[in-house]
Amino acid sequence: MKIKIAMESAELAARLTLLGSKLPETTANALNITAYRARSAAQDAMKQDFDRPTPFTINAVRVRQAKPGQQYAEIRIRDSTQLAAVHFLMPEIYGGARSQKRFEYALGGGNTFFVPGVKTPLDAYGNPQRNLYSSILAQLQKAHDVNQRETAASRERRHRREDRKRAPAVYSDFFQVTGLTKNNLKPGIYQRIKFGKLGKAIIPVFRQARGTPQYQPRYPFPDIIRATWDAEWPSAIDKAITEADRKSTRLNSSHITI
């Protein structure tokens, strides 16, 4: 998504008539100053509204600068096929259902959603560890690249590595439950850990959600941008005019002869 901020030259005419040909450049500078202040306000709000947002999330707020021939600036949330931050931020802004992750589609098709369990390994930002997804897909033979799927031989090698790292000997495997089992495991992703001759444990890693997860709005991105615009535009245009005057003074002074 993107928000455009613009100011037509007619609204500036009373203060900027003396700038002449510098008017478009000065207006663009003022718009850019305001846009970057709005981006900072939106990023600061993320740190308040979200629990330990990642640098990827914070840096998803971008600015498309105004130019003398383009009298508006855009504050947008980055979106592309590779870096689709907009997809997971939209429910936080407007509420509603979130998009499905590739991990979820690979494990259950178009209507499967997972939520972390109490034992899910988390990173420093409170999200499931990145290598967790790839490990699960590899072991369950669901990785998109068939070369990344775990074979019997590679499983044996992994078990030996895990055994060497821990005492007593331990190794683990992920498995998926799609329906109720005889021991009442609910649909989700589990990790089976074997402690050599000491027994084993089954840990829930992801539970399968019933239906599509729904979100309530908690990140008022458009309101933040509009409020920052109202608060910052007057000082931004003052700063742009001052800079234009300073450049004009330096230019005129450089042509003085004695």
C-alpha cells in the first residue's frame, strides 16, 4: 500500500512568489522532509504496537521522493514477489484474515494455517526460528526443491550429528498430524525426541488453526502518516525555504567582484 502527500503550488504562492523558478524544487524538498519524518513516525509506532518487530518489518516502510517535476511524495509499505511485507502488515492495519504462508500451503494446501505452540523455538524477535520451517519441510518431504528433501541416508547422518552434540544421546524428527490420533494428538506439527534408552517425548511445535486466523487492527499506518503531515508540514516548508534562500545567497555571493 502507499499514501501520497502533495501540495499544489497555488497554496504556497503567498510565501514563495520570490523564489520564482526555485518553487518546484523547494516544494519537492519540503514534501520529502515531511515524508521522511512520517516514515520515522510510522517506524517508531511499529516498535510500540508490535512485539520486537524485525528489521525487515521496520524497513518495510519506504519513501518515494518528490521531484521538481513530480510534486508529491509517497510513503509506502514495500511489496514485491520476494519481499511481500505488505501481505503480513495489512491485517495489522485494517484487520481481517492474514495471507497464507508458503510453509502452510506446502503442508496442507490452500486452507491450512498454523500457529506456534508453547514449545516452538523462537528467535530474538519472538518469531519461529527461520531454519525451523526448512527443517520441517525437508523431513516431511514437502520442500519445493526436491534436492532439499531429507533422504534416509541424510536422516541417519543428522541423527549421528545430534547424538554427538548431546549427552545422553538424543535425536529428533518432525511429524505432522492431520486428524485425531489414538493418543489424542490434535492436527499440527510435532517433534519426536528420543533419549537413547531413556525414552522419548513428543513436543507440539505448531498447531493447526481452525479456519483462517483473524486479526484486529492495531497499527494505524494511514492515521500516523496524516497526523505527521499535519504536524510537520509547516516546519518542513520553513526549512525548505531557508535552504533555498541560503543556496540563493551563496550563488549570488559567488558572483560578486570587487
